[in-house]
Amino acid sequence: MSRQPVVSRAAIVAAVGLIVALLSHFGIAIPEDIREGVIEVLAVAAPLVAAYWARGHVTPTADPRAEDGTPLVPASTTAGQDATAEDASAGVPPAPVE
């Protein structure tokens, strides 16, 4: 599994556009209307395809859960809250910053 699934999938989708551009640059006969149509579709669809494709490979920050549905954030802390204040009041020392 890739540690950067969004980058990996975006690179693959961008490579399709690059192939079309390189083919036309090196003289492969691609009709003008088809080339322009492919470029227009790629300009709109490529980011959507990359986002949708990568979506299943990342953890959402709003409500992170494991594959079995178990929350990945402790019950006392939600994704939008800072746990530092709660830990300080409970006597827990802050985590070291690396």
C-alpha cells in the first residue's frame, strides 16, 4: 500500500494527458477535434477521477474509523478538538514534539 495514495493516483491520471500531448507533439496523427476533445475532458475529468479513485485509500479527518467501523479517535476527543487541554487537566504530560 502506498503512503501517498492521492499523489500516486493523480500521477497516473496525469500520465494519460501527457501521453496524448506527447503523441501529438511527435507527429502521431490525431485529428484536431479528437485531440481538443480529449484535452477538454481531461482538464475537467482528470481531477475528479483522481479524487474519486484516491478517496477509498485515505482516512477521513472528520470521522476517522477503521475498516470494521471502530472509531480511530478516543471517545473523549473528536477530530475537531484539541486534546492538549483535556490531557493537561488530567495530569497527562504533553507528547514530545519531533
